[in-house]
Amino acid sequence: MSADLNDGISPADVDVFANGAVSAAFMYKLWEAERARRLLMLQAVRSNVKRCGDPSVVARFEQSWECLARCERDARPLFDKVLLDPNTGAWLMDFLLQSETSSLAGSKSLRFFPSIAAAMALLASQPLDLDVPLFDGELVLPTVGVLTGLGDTSEVHLQFDSRFSTLTVDGAPALAVDNQELISTPWAPCNWQPSWSLQCESSGLSMSIRLDDRHPFASSPHDRSVMDGRTFGEWRELFRDAWEILVTDHREYAVEVAAGMRSITPLPSKNLNRVKSSTSSDAFGGAEMALPGDATQLAVSLVHELQHSKLNALLFWVDLQHETDPTQYRVPWRDDPRPLCGVLHGVYAFTGIVDFWRAQATKASGGDQLFAEFEFGYWKTALLDVIDQVQKSRALSTYGRRLVDMIRRRIEGWAVPLSPPVSEAVERCYTHSRAMWLAFHSRPEDSSIASLVEAFHNGKPMNDDIHRTVVFDPNAWRIDARAVLERIRLVDPMRYETLVKDPVLALESVEGLTPIDICDLTDGVDAVATASRGAASDPRAAVALGASLASPVRDVIYEYPDVLRRLLNEPALEGISASDIATWMATGVN
Amino acid sequence: MVFQDFGPKPVVSVDRLLDVNDVGLTAISDEDEVSELGRLVIQRCIAMHGTQAGFSGYSGSEYVPS
């Protein structure tokens, strides 16, 4: 047996994760494991608190603990509702790290513990008598709601009187509790916002999800979007339509999402050309997401983010890599070079995306079909390119190799005939974004450049045995902007024409687009001159020069934009134009 | 704390972990010290968190849609 195998989990067990959507029963199993993991984390936190040596900290912790333990004993489903809230996982991890590494007194995670206990007690109508700290003036009761307008105080005293089913805040009746529903009383001294919950149903399959906009352990407070009735309405409408799409055309994923997704933390919506979303390894079943532009985007984003959660669940059991891999990989879904563990996440998540568009391409029509074909073709190309790189890594464990190999086999078996314009657009976009990445992050070694300069002066062809390293360039931002514009060209030609005729509007509409891109798209002659002038100093210009020229010169610039830039900066080649150097490069490379 | 640790990893038994759900919080918290299983789980949680925090903290991406 290989040294990197864990007892009890065979490599074949990984296949369940590699084979697409999992069943509801399997997802519930993952939740059971997550529940046990969180119970043990709670136990560890308590043990650390007891050892912290501060009696006041221990005493306050124990008050909340008693409340929580009572709920677990007497009302397990309601205890579980709060325990298994995705953001409870984020809080627990923060608490655990704090309690393992530093002083707990005054820590944010310790201060939030009474909120967790109070939420459980209120849901379960259990006795409650706790001082509960506020966060940014708000009393957050996870999965239940938020009390605001509590005045200038750092904490309040909560009591639940089970005889009258009333929650008092500093002695004043605030909420009536009725069968897990909390309703503001007319004389409440504060404001009550119940948690934002969505329920959808289609063809007998329903899902329920919360929009968790106030949790202090979700996204950065600087990057959260507080809901109001209008934005909730927008989410609700989009969810209803997205659920219909998932149930109708991607039923296996719908089943998985219904069983796996519990909450979304809404992020501010900034850019309709991109869906911003992420998943924390600590918050199983949750995601952070800006409101997508349409229902299809929301549907694919739910599939995408749940893929991350599933992989996190697998990573709890097995290691996908058994040693450090120093390689910084090129992935088309990020502007920055990525380490192997990040790449594996991307590969897994985008496999769900390609699978989604595969089905979508066969069911859509008109512009939607072209778009679905493009997404399928582009991301399939991207995945196979990345998997090619990853499969060379010696750091993959037996499990990791099996997962990647299985994914590759699945993807290679997916065939959707692409219409000629889509096929051309995929090729054009993918080679362009790949070249952009190389222009920014790839660096030819000095010895290779010296050999090339010598070859140029001696009239010899370029030798493509060039040693290159990856150096992260923080200026790389939206390097796939041309691909965004190509999508617009494909599905909305009139809008595309408007954009290229109005550079100011184009630059405003598509982040990362530069004047040189517009120039290239509108005026070939001027584009060559402009790009040639900028190629030495600007990675984007070097690639634009390639885009403005015909094959095979374009191909060699796309393959070696970093080499072209270095040669243009060589004193020994001063005065020689970018086009001349590029033409020379093309003579030597097959 | 070493996050990027690719040495021998704590092995968590699936069955033993799931048993925790039947034992319940009150029983497991009666122990004075974190159990052996608990220690393995915590080690693994921290290592996993650290590995991911090492590259971004989140598996985030900005997916380009329509």
C-alpha cells in the first residue's frame, strides 16, 4: 500500500467526488461528518478555555456552554440548525485558532459565543439568561435574525421567559417566540430583522437557503452587502428562476444543491460581466456571492461553489498532495499564479461548470446557445490545459492523482459540437488570455536571453530551448478582458459594435480593457505601430502586437511574449523594431 | 504553527468520527482533556485551514459569465 494512503479510505472512494453531482444521501453523510467535526472543535475550544487561567473568562464561557449543552440534549434538531450553519464553522475555526495560539480575553470569537448559545435557546424555547455582546451595535442571532437600535451599549442582557414565550432585552419585552418564529412586540425597545430565508420548489424538488448578510464571521465587514426589502426581492426572483433551471436541466446538481447549500453571504454587486463568489474551507455548505446578472449565472454559481465545499469535505479525509510543490501554476480563472492546492480546487470547481454548460448547450437556443457553447468550449480547453500541467506534478498523492485522472477522463468524454464562430472565438480568446498570463508572470532566464541575442546577431534562427521562471506580477489585473469582449461579440453583436465604436464606453464597460485593445480591434495598421512602441515596457502591448499580426508571427509572440519583451530591452538589440524581432523569432520556432 | 506540513498526517477514521454524533456533546465534553480522536481532528482542521489560508483564505474566483 502506498505510504500516502489513509486506512479506511480507498482511492476508489475518491471516485464518488470525481463523478459529478453526489446523491442527497451522500451529501447528508458529509453533513454528519461535519457535525461530528464541529462537536469535537467545540470540545477542544472548551478545553482550551478551561486552561486559559482567567476565571472570569471561564465563568462567562461556562454560562453559554450550559445553555448550548442543554439544547443539544433536549432539542437536537434546533441545536443542529445553528451548529451546522456554514458561518458557525467559520466562527468555530476562528475560536479554535484563537484558543490554541493566543489570549482569549476580549477576543471576537469568545465574545460571539453567547450569540450562538442564545440563538439555539430561542429556537428551542429553552431557558436563557445571558449577557450577549453586540457587534457593530447589532445583536446577531445566527440563523434567527438581528436586533438593532439597541443604543450605545456593548452588550445586552437576554432572558427568555418560557411561561410567556417572551424574550426580554435588558428587562424589556422585545420578541415573542412562537414555534421557532420570533416576532417583534409592539412595545419592543429595538428593531428586529428576521433572517432572510428563501424557499423554492419546482417539479417536486424544493430547496431552502438563507441570505446571511450580518454574520460577523462571514466575509470582511468592508465587503458585505446588507439586505433590504428591495435587494431581497431581487435575490428571491433570481433564485426562483435559477432553481427552475437547475431542476429542469441539471436535476442531479439540483438534488446536490438542495442537500448541500445552506446559506449565502451576499456581497456588493459591482460588475455584471463577472460573478464574484467564493467558498471558505471552514464554512461547509456556504458561499459568498454578489448578486449575479441573471438566473443562469446564479444556477451555475451554486454548482460551482458547492464543488468547493465538496472538495473541502474530501480534503478533511485525505491529502491530495503528499509533499510541497514549489511550482506556481498558470490557471485561466485567476490573474495570479497559483499553488497546487489552489489549482486542484479550481480544477474541481470548473469541472462542475463545464458539466453545467455541456447540458445547457444542448437545451438553449439562439444567443443563449452560442453563449453556452462558448462557455463549454472555453472552460473545457482551460481545464485540459491546467490538468496537463498538474499531471506532471510529483507532489500529487495517490488520491490526488486518481481524482485528477478521473476528471480528465470525464472531460475528454464530453463532446458538444461547437458552431464555427464559437469554435474560432474559443481559440482566439484562450490563446490570447494564455499569452497575457505569460507576458505578465513568465521571466526568461538571463542565459537564455544571451543565447538568443547571439543567435540574432549571427543570423541564426531562434532556439526554443528557453528556460523560464514564474514571477508574480501584481499589475496583472483582468487579463482576460478580451475574452469578456469576445463573449459580447458572440451573443450581442450590436452591443459589441457600439462598444468598439465608442472606446470610452468600452473601457468603462469592460474592466481590464485598454486603449491598445480597442485600437487593435478597430485599426490594424495603427495597432501594430502602437503595440510595437509599447511592447518593451507593457505586457499588454506585447500581446496586442501578437494579436495584430498574422500567424505564424502571432503564434510565436503568444508563446513567448516575455521573451519578446526582454529582447526589446536588450541594449545589444537597441534600434531594432518589435516587428523585426518578432519576425525573426517566428523563423526559428516550429 | 506549521501549516504547510506534508509529513505524516493525522488519520481520522470515518466510523470513529461519525460515532461522535451518537455520543453527543455532553458526554465528550465530560472528558478533562480533548480525546485522542479530537486531537487528530483538530490537527487536521488547523492544517487544512492553514493550507488554504496560505494561498487565499478562500477558494475564490471571479467567474466570467455572460
